[in-house]
Amino acid sequence: MNNSQSDKKLYTDKDVRLARFAKALGHPARIAILRHIASLETCCFNEISKELPLAISTVSQHLTKLKKAGLIQGSIEPPRVRYCINYENWKLLRKHFKAFTKMEIAKYEKNN
């Protein structure tokens, strides 16, 4: 049995999804990319790469990770690819993070 099969049995779908979102948000460049895309509703790769002091290949890698996590989506409009926030998954991200951060911590709750 490989890790992904055993993970599915150990963790809920919500836990797996939350971890996927958290991993995608785990780099400041990806946060900056999401902020930029959200501020424009939609933009092309060149607009994104001009905003960050990173190599084009690095920006491309970050976009790939965000897209794989489902936080952004792209549409091909030759010769450009336009990116936008995946609003359905963004709503899920907010819902799951909100629920996770509202989790009661037993020791903390008893002492306060």
C-alpha cells in the first residue's frame, strides 16, 4: 500500500484538502501571486511575472503549484494564458481554515 492510499484511510477528505491548500499557501511568492490575481480578477502570465522579482521559470512553477492545489485556474487565449482565482475552491479554503482555527484547544480553554 502506498502513502496516498494509507493517507486516505487515516485522514478525512477535509483534512487532505486543507493540507493541500496550506501547502500551496506555504510560500510568500504564491501569496503575492494570489493577491495580484485577486486584485485584477483575471490576468495573464506576463502581468504576474512583472509584479514579482523572480525568474520567469520560478513564477511558472509557483503558478503550477497554485493551479494543482485548485486555488487558481487558467484559460488559454492564444497566445496567452489568463489566470483567475478558482472561487469554488477559495470558498472551501476559507470554510476549512475558519473551522480549523475555531477548534477549541482543551488545555487553553481550561486555563482561560
